[in-house]
Amino acid sequence: MKSRTATLIHLLLFWLILAGLPSFAAAAEETVCLQCHGGQPGPLGAPVPLWRESVHQANGVSCQHCHGGDPTDFAMAMSPERGFIGVPAADDIPAFCGRCHVGVLDDYLASAHGQALGAGGPQCVTCHGNHRITRATLDLINPQDCSRCHEYGRADELRQAVSGTDALIIGLERDLAELHRLGLDTERLSGTVFSLRNEFHRLFHSVDVEKVRFKTGVFAQDLGKIEEEIAAIRSDLGQRKLWGGVIMALLVLAGLCSLLIHKSYKEEAGGD
């Protein structure tokens, strides 16, 4: 009895440890930046909940990736010796974000927005925000935000120019996710769509409607090829399901025939 009780206690402890592992893993991901700022009131603590809702957080981009410093050491977290940058001046924000978004920075600097940098023109956080960075979608081009600086008409032309191709990209991403759930290897196609999506969204930052209209056709051709590949995969899946159904039907029919033959044989044997 004691042995059985001890075994139950060991099992209980084992499951408690397993249940606790996810929380330990989550705590290990918390940097000293988040631990310190997360507990502070007002402006010093405000960035943390905003960042937790961002696309940066979803992709593993944390405080130190933008602001530098040492995320493992409270004493040196904000030390310039460990690469701490801090908060950039408004005119330095494009270069600050452009360390990762290199292509976007180039198109932005060549655009009407970039040419107005330092003279009241918009920069990254004007449209994208700072800590609650959301996934880039056409929703960022809207009357409320764009008309803060200028008439919405030109921005609406840009939105209309890219809307069809953007919808195609979203549809392909959805189709590939569905095929992946079915167990198919979609890594190559998903990587191609991801790359094209990033290049296409980079084009937005030129804010040049004519350029966007011209290059949209090129993207549509490349995306159309992927659409054809997905259609071929779906057709192949349909054929497999059809032949699978035929084979199953034949197997069932063969089983029924076997049962009838066996029954008939037994009846004949019994009659003799």
C-alpha cells in the first residue's frame, strides 16, 4: 500500500513539473528591459503592453534589437558599451528602422515623403506607430491617417493601384496555409510568396502611383505562376481523392462478393 501511495505521489510530482515547464520557458524569454519597464507607471511602462500586441513581438523582435543594450544584465542594459542606442531623434527614425528594413528605407528616402524629412514630412512612426507595430496591410492607407498631412485623393489612387495584387497575395497565403494543414510541403512556395509580398509592400513606400501601376503587373505575373502551381496541386489532390474513393468502393465490393461466395459455398455444403 505504501509503495502504491509513493508511486502516486511521484506521478503527481512529475505532472506538476511538466505543467510548470511552459511558465518557466515563458519567464526565460522575458528580458531585463521588459521586467524593468513592465513594472513602471506612465510613459516608462507604456511601451511594454504596446509591444506585446505588435508584429515585432510575434516575430521575436524585442527591445534590444531596436534600442541595443544588454537584455540579460540589469546593470548594463542601457550601457553604450553594450551598444545601447536609446530613443532616436525624429529625423533619425528612418535610418533607425532602416537597419532592418533596408529596401524600404531606400524607397522611402527617394519618395516625396523622404524628400520632406526634416521639413515636417512623415517618417516611419507617423504611419506605423512606434511600439505597437502592426502587420503591414492596406488598412494603413486610409482617409483618417493620410489626411493628417495632405488630401486623401492621391493616397486613395495608390491604394486602388495595389489592392488587386494585395488581395491575390492574401489569397495565396491562405491557400498555402490550408495545404500545409493537409500535410503538404509548402515551404518553397510559401517562401516565394513571403519574398514577393515584402518586395511588393516595399513598393508602397515610393508613394509613386505610376511606378506602382507599372510594377504591379510584374508582381501579378509572378504570383499568377504560383497560383497555377497551387491549382495543379489541388487538381492532383482531387485526383487522389477520386481514385482513393474508387479503390475503397472496389474493396468494399470485393468484400461483399467474397461474403456472398462464402455464404453460397456454405449453403451448398450444407445441402449436400
